[in-house]
Amino acid sequence: MKIAIIGTGNVGTALGSNWKKSNHEIIYGSRSPQDEKNIELEKFAQVLTLSQAAMLGDVIVLATPWQSTEEAINEMGSTLDAKIVIDATNPLKPDLSGLLLYGDNSGGEQIAKWASKSKVVKALNSAFAKVMEQPEINGVKSMMLIAGDDLSVLHTVAELVDDLGFQSQKMNGIRNSRLLEMVGLTLITLGYKEGLGYEIGLSILKNKK
């Protein structure tokens, strides 16, 4: 599958290099595709403008800082129409003390409005980049929650998440982004403020009785 990753930071880099192992074709969208920092990415992926990447991708992953996400969506415009858009962002306050959107709204729901002709799924927002490179920790797969309105699209995204090595768990309804973003905030708080580090993950344990 052709996966267009919008953003070339730690998260986007980790996702692309991992998906490449499953033989997916990776395309990065960057505002500065000719920048020298993209040379390493070009060893396994194309690096294009945001709109060029979105046009080529079957699935688009938003791995952008929250503050620049709306601008990126506007820049890609109609190239996102009818495509699966995975929202991997978290609308964090600059000091990581909480979420900018909460209660009866969420980043995922906001993105579904900004990209209203796309099939938006919330996923990949609750893991550190280091764990995205290797989601299995001490023999246990890290959990990755997925939320969206279209069940067939959720199934497709779950397969992509599983390809990374996570244990996917689907949740019906993009409004569940509210929960996923709180999970993301919890993990960030544990890692940064509670000192557990950046190689931690979450898991669901289920009794097989």
C-alpha cells in the first residue's frame, strides 16, 4: 500500500521506516522536501511536497505538530478527498499539562471537520516514536487504539497498525478520539513528568476463560 506520511519528525520517521519492513511504499510530505535533513529518508522513501505526497498516497498519516495541522490540511485540499486519513496528532498544551481540546470535542473530531470529505481515523497518537520503531516490549505487543466511523476503514487501519507490530483495538466512532487523546496525554505524562522514559507502552490484558 502507498502510505503518505505528512511530517518528517521523529514520529513520521519511525512509522515510515517500520512500515517499509512490511513492503509498504512510503512517501513523505514536507514543506521543505529539498532540505538536507531528508537525505536519510530518501534512502527508503520519496520526499515530496504535502500535496504531491497526499495525491500519491492511498492512506495519509498526519504526523504533524497540532499547531500546524489545520494549515497542512488546507494546503493539501482536495487531494485528501475520499482517502483514509489517519490522525496521529495530540492537541497538547505547549507545557504538556493538558489538552487544548477536551470534553465534547477532540483533535480527531476537529480534523474530521477540516477534512470533511475524507475518511478520518484516530490512531497512532498513543506511543512514543521509539516504541513505534519496535512496539513489542519484553515479549508483549503494545496496544494501539483506533477510532473511526467507518467499520471497513477501521479494519484497513487496524491491519496497518498490526503491520507495525502493535496490538490493534478498534473503537467505533470518531468521537472516541476524546478517549484516545486522553490515553496519549497519560502516556506522555508518565514518560516525561513521571520519569518512566520513552520506551513504555500500554496493553490490554484479557482473561481467556
